[in-house]
Amino acid sequence: MSNRAFKHKQWVAVAMVLAIFFLTTMQTATASEKEAEQIIKNQCAACHKFEGKPESKFNLKGPDLMWAGNKYQRPWLLRWLQGKEENLYPKGYRWDLSQTPAKHSVLSPAQANAVADYFEKHFLDSRVGKSPVDMSTFNEMEAQLGADIFKKFSCLGCHQIKEDDKKIGGPISINLYDAGNRYNLDWWSRFAANPQDFTPHSGEYLADLSPLGARYIIGYLMTLGVEDFKFFEPWKTAPFQKANAKRGANVYREYCVQCHGIQGRGDGPGASGLDPKPAVHAELPLSDYPEDYLYNIIFYGGKNNGKSPNMPDWGLTIPTQDMADLIAYLRATFKGE
């Protein structure tokens, strides 16, 4: 046999092996999808609805899942389907009928993966788009503000979270202390825009939130349960590395002098009518204050930091580089001497 003929036979053999592999893979995938379809039809659909319009929970046995492919993070979903997560509704989904949580079907790892694949392929909601919340730029102060909003808008009346590892809040609706591991950000953001679009006439609350307030509470909930969530630290970014105190003096004149005075003595033209009076920068060792403290005071204002509510939150007004320059000026100028 010639070398050429031998190589040809080798290529034929390889092609046959690959063909068998791909055929087997396709058959396995098809079988898995059919199995998932049967599980959903024979088990899941007994309680959950997978098509049609959203309905009041008081017409259902379990939450609608037409958007399940958008809604859940896959690792959490796999654990849930395999019975490795606690019941989401402490008093049961239909607490008006029974306050004993229903037991959920438990699938094998292979079945769980097949169902998760089916969800991701077939149960997608076209209303769910890219979230406006960028979690890579979400900082710890924003999380604190989100936690405040969660309580201010009475979310604790129905949902449980954890404080110091203790559950707090009303156990009427779904628990949220592991929300950051459970939900996809894009779905959560669309749900928060109007919960009634998903669960009408079910006691869901539509809050009067600004886009910034929505960012705070959505971001806050997406941190819950996430171990060692890495918060963004804006004072460590490039604008702060190239901050210039001389430029910062101009920013101070434009935004701070009106209350704090040209020399930081708290005697600006607006100070006479204020109570409490503006801080006297000239007497404070701002050079020793951490950058994050100064950043949070200026960006989020006095009212959000336990200080005077007369101190505005300048975050949306002062550009990042100007903010960095201003903080450099404060630290270079006011040393408490």
C-alpha cells in the first residue's frame, strides 16, 4: 500500500469517528431535550404555568415560569432542581390556602441540567433587556443606600433578608437573603421596573423610585448572599491617580465656597442662614481623612452620611475628575493647623 493510500485510509477512519461522535452527541442532546420536555409537562406544569399571560398568584399554584430562562442563575437553578436549596416561600406560595410550604420535585443532576438547558432555550422573555445597573461599578455606599430604600419602601413587610445572620422581615413572599446568587441581573432589573408586569394583583408594590434609587436597591439585592462581594472603589481609579490640587482649588471655588468660605472657615455667603452651620474646613485635618470618607461625603451628601442635610449630594453634578481634584485640594490645603 502506498503512503498516499495509507494516509487516505487514516483520514477516512478519523472522519468516521468524528461522524459517530457528533451523531451520538446530537442524539444525546435530543434525548435530553425530550426528557426535559416530559419532566416539565408531567411534573413542573402541575403547579407552574409556562405560557400565556401573567396572572395573579391567587389564580395559580406556583409562580409563572414563562421567563424562567431569563430569571435564574444557572448554578442556583441546578441546586434548586436537585433539592439542595431551601423553600423560597416560608409560608408557602399560596399562603391563603396553606401556610405549610409545598415540597418540590427533586431531579437527578442529569435531569436538572437538561431542564435548565430547556429553560434557557425555550422560556425567554423578550421584555428583558440589558440591565442599566453595572455591578462592576457598584460600591459599598450604594449598597447601604439600597438597604435604606428596602426598608423605607416597606419591602420588609413581605420579604425576609438577614442582618447579623438573623432573618428579619415578613415571611409572606419570597425570601431575598440569597437574591444575589439566585437571580439574573437583567431579569431582576426588568422586574423591579414594574412587578405588576409579572405578578399582577398579587400584592406586589410599585415604588416611586428615581433611576438612581432603582440602581441602589437593585444593586443591593444583587449583593445579598454573595460571599466576599467585591465592591467598586472609585477613589482608586485613574482620575484619582492623576488628581491635581491646583485644579481642585477651582472646583472648591465653584461648589464649596458659597457655604464653607473662600478659606474654608465656614463663613460663605450662604452660611448665615444655615443651621447647622457648614463645617469649618480650616480647623479640620482633612489631610488625614481617608479618601473614601471624603468621596462619600461629597458624592452622597450630608443626609446620607449622618451629617447636615444642608450638605448637597454632588455626585451627579461634579464630574469624576473634578471630584478627584477637589479631594486632592481638600487634603493638600486643610491640615487642621
